[in-house]
Amino acid sequence: MDGAILKIDTVTIYGYSLVLALSFLWGSFVAYKKATEAHFDDLEILDAVVLSGFWAFVLGRLTFALLNWGTFWGNWQRLLFLKNYPGLDHWGLLLGIVVGIYIITRKSKQKFFDWFDYAMLGLVGGMGVYFAGLSFKGLSLITIGGALVSLGMFAFLWKAEKEYRTYDWYKNKKTQSKSGFIAGVALSFYGLTHVVLWFFTAGRANWTILVNIALFVGGWVLVYSRSGRSLKDDLKFMKIYGRKKE
């Protein structure tokens, strides 16, 4: 997949680069569509897409270089040699999206999670395209499984985006629920996916799986913190329920 698939004059298009580009375009389209349905400003949406894409690339590349410091340390010009030293790190990509959304919401004085929900829905959609694209190189449990599971999660989140504000367990006793459900579930899925990939990736440092597990757990913490639930009330309910069972 990293070999050349198309050459136009002096421009060569590589398979992996094409997969990443298609993933980004599809994810951006999903986020754009949902944001326009929520009546966000078109220019602000486009700014968010451009900024998130820019920072995702920059931070993804920098994080990749830091994690592979033996290759780049003392030769930082290699950061620009994408053909000879290819690679983007998924943590950097995620951080870039966060930075892009933060800049836009800070500038427009809007709620971060209202935007972040749509961005993460787009990210999950892009994951499906990414794994499906990799399957053209060779069918495997990772590529087929990743594509199908990502597609399933995307379908769930697409539907949930319209319904989660009515979930009784999420809204609890509040009259209006907060955004953040989609982002939290998507973050957990993102972390869990990379936990699974860790077992199939040779040479991965042991500590990296802990970061992905933390992302998985953190996503559910985000869902809980953004819900109308109270830890104090839930603990009290569990205590009373436990006594009744006794």
C-alpha cells in the first residue's frame, strides 16, 4: 500500500497517502454535514476542518519523530522527507483535532464539546475508510475486522447523535443534557482499537498500551462527567440497592 499507484509527470501518488487523504475527506464531510445540520456557521466549520487537518498532520508527524527519536534526533530535516521517512502517530493526530477545535471554539466563544462531538464522529467514520483502504493491500483480520467494527461503531454513533439527549440514564434528572456523549464513546473506541492493534504490532513499547488503555477509560469518564449523573447519588443508590439485596 505504500508503493506508488499513480504518477502524473513528476508527481507520484502513494497508496498509503491516498488512504489517509480519503479518510480525512470522508471524516471532514461527516463532521461538516452534522455541524451544518446544527446550524453552525459554514465558514467556521471550514476553518475548523482546515485547522484540525493542519494540526493533526503537524502534531502527528512531530509525535512520530519523538517516538522514533533514534531516526530523527540530530537529523530533524528528515521530518520533511515524507517519502524516505514516512509516518504519522495516532496520538498526535488526535491531539491535532483537539487543538483545531479548541482554537475555533475559543475564537467564536462557543462550546467546545458541541464541536468536538461532530469531529469525533468524523474521526470514527474516517477510521472505517482507513481500514477498508488498507484491505486493498491484503486481506487480514486487522483490516477486515477494523473496517467492519469501525463501520458498526460509526453507524451506532450516527444514530445516537440524534437520540442520546433523550437517554434517561444519560440525562438523568436534568431537563437538558450536555453534549460530549459522542466524543466520549468515540475516544473510548479509538483507545480500544489501538489497544487491539498493539498486540499485532511488532516492536511496540510496553508503556504505549497503558496510554491507549487510559484513553479508553478516559472516554467513559468523559461520558459520565458530561451526563446529568452525580457520583454521590449513584454511590448512595448502589449502597441502598446492596442493602435491599441482602
